[in-house]
Amino acid sequence: MDLSFSEEQLLIKESVEKFIEKDYDFETRNKLSETEERFSRENWKQFAELGWLGVTLPEEFGGFSGGPTETMLMMEAFGAGMLLEPYTSSVVMSGNLINIGASSAQKKALLPPLIEGDLLLVTAFAETQPQYNPVSVSVQAQKQGDNYVINGEKVVILDAPSADKLIVSARTSGKTTDPSGISLFLVDANAAGVELTSYNTMDGGRAANINFNNVSVSASDLLGTEGEGHDVLSRAIELTTAALCAHAVGMMRSAYEATLEYIKTREQFGVPIGKFQVLQHRMVDMYMNLEQARSMVYMVSIDVTSDDALTRQKAVSGAKAYVGKCARLVAQGSVQIHGGVGMTEELDVGHYFRNLTLFCNTLGSTDFHLKRYAELTK
């Protein structure tokens, strides 16, 4: 299997890495996390100018028609800088959802402004069920004449406070846990009846729970076919989960490199602590887990493009479970080797720890995906 990258793919990767190195250092990121939106609109427009917002979207709408491999390379670089801008929620998740499930007219209306940086989209699909399950949808969308009326609550919608429009999964038929009967709707974030409860997240970003109280949308706001949103949503979640694994690898790499530098300079008993064999063994364990996680990300970036649903599902859950395990080891090792200073706000290692901890529970926990993988491989 050829795992080498093309010249164009490497240029994309290098452009993001240069931006992180020159314009997005740890201090700059921390200042952004103290602003109201917790990211920079100026950066977002720069991403659009650099073509990053359209890398994986169709060329006919202003994109570059890339795929999961290009997303992987960008997300790893973004992870290294703990990017706060809503790339995952707006471009990877919502952009792919529009590209997969929307009509031609809807793509023409939504994708160009998204690629140009003029439209922020987020997808609201999680609910208060006890365990992560996108199929469990209790939010209702009832047909009333030419419109639909949406009622119910969605929770933990990352970047929702800054969104212009929401993509909402709602049930138009069937029981709460039926895969069929789920429809996707485009809802204006400021529409009457949309009530946001915003809060900060542990990675420095923002999220919200949203109540939909008799929110009326037109039939033209239905994305795709009524009742057939489950497969579209699942496909977008698979692509997003693979992207998050790459993002985690970027954070793991930076945490490892910071720890490696620390043991070379921190002295105890008159020598750098990197001279102590027990810490050398610990660093080897961290490095091995980092490289194994990267290999898993390469695998899922290939398999997530498969036409076979079972192949995609096994690849995504296998990767999420394995990368989650590796992320936990690297994050904990980085903090423990640094000691108490590793958890201070002034040091980036503690921030990587929190970000990696959040990753382990985003779009299904490590335990959830391990159990799902076991069930899929029976």
C-alpha cells in the first residue's frame, strides 16, 4: 500500500504548519480564548483566502475536491496548535453533511459562502440520551402545510454560539430509536423559538444547548429527502471522527515534543532528568503510542472512503478506540513528567492534556467505540 503523499497534499500540510508556527503560538491562542467568540474571524477569513475551507469540498462550488487524506494532514497540523477556529464543526462536519445529503440547489446556495468564510454552520444532533447514539432522536418536526415545526432540545453543540445557521436532526416519523424517520433541517440560528444556553468548554472553545420551541422552517429547508437523514448524518460523523483522530495525533505530537525538550533541560541532582532511565522508558512508551496512533489515522483516512458501510464503521470505531487509548497515555505521561507545573495555565502541556481528554469523549467515548468495534467484528 502506497502511503506517500502528493506534492499538493504536502503543500497543504506545510502551509498550515507555517501558519501555526508564525501566527498561532501558544500565547496568541490563549489571548483568543479570552475573547467573546473564543476564535478570530480575521483568521477565519484568512483560512478562506488560503483555500483551507474548501480543500475537501467540490471544485464546482469553489473548493478543491480533496478528501479524507487532505483533511487528515490539515487536522494534524491544526491539532499541534490547538486551533480554536470552528473548522471541525463548520467545514468537516457540516460541510460534508451538505455535500453528501443536500440537493444541488442547496449546495449551490450554501457551499460557496461556507468556502468563502461568510457562513458558519454547525450541526445539532446530540441529545440527552444516556450514551452517545445519533440514532436516538426525540426532537420532533411536524409538517404543517408547506412548513415544518420543530420542537425539542439538542445538547453539547460545539461552536453553536457563533453559528449563522444550524443543521438539525429531527424526527418526522417513527419511534425515538428508529434509524428511519430522521430528517435534517437548515435552521437560522436567530430564528424565533431558537433558545441557546451557551457555556465554555474545557478546550477553550464555546458550546451550547439549544431548545427549539415551535420553530417554523419551510419545506425548502429540508436537506435531502424526508425521513432519510440517518445515513447522511452517519456518513458525516464517520468523516468527522476520522478527522478528530488526526487532530488528536497533532496534539499528542506537540505534547510529546514539549516533554522531550523539558527532560533535556530540567535538572535534578545536578543532571538533566532525561538521564534517568525510568523517564527514558516512559518517553519511549509515549513515542511508540504516538506513532501507532498516527498509523491508525492513516488507516482510517483510507477506509473511511469505502463504499462498504461495515468497513467504514469498523475502521472509524477501531481508530477512535485505539487513538483514544494512545492519547490518554501520552497526555498523562506529559503532565506527570512535568510534575505540578504541567497543570498550570501558563504551560501548554496542561492544555494539551485537557484537549486530549475532551477528544476521548467526543463523538463517542473510547469505551463506546471499543464495544462497538467488538460487536461489528463478531
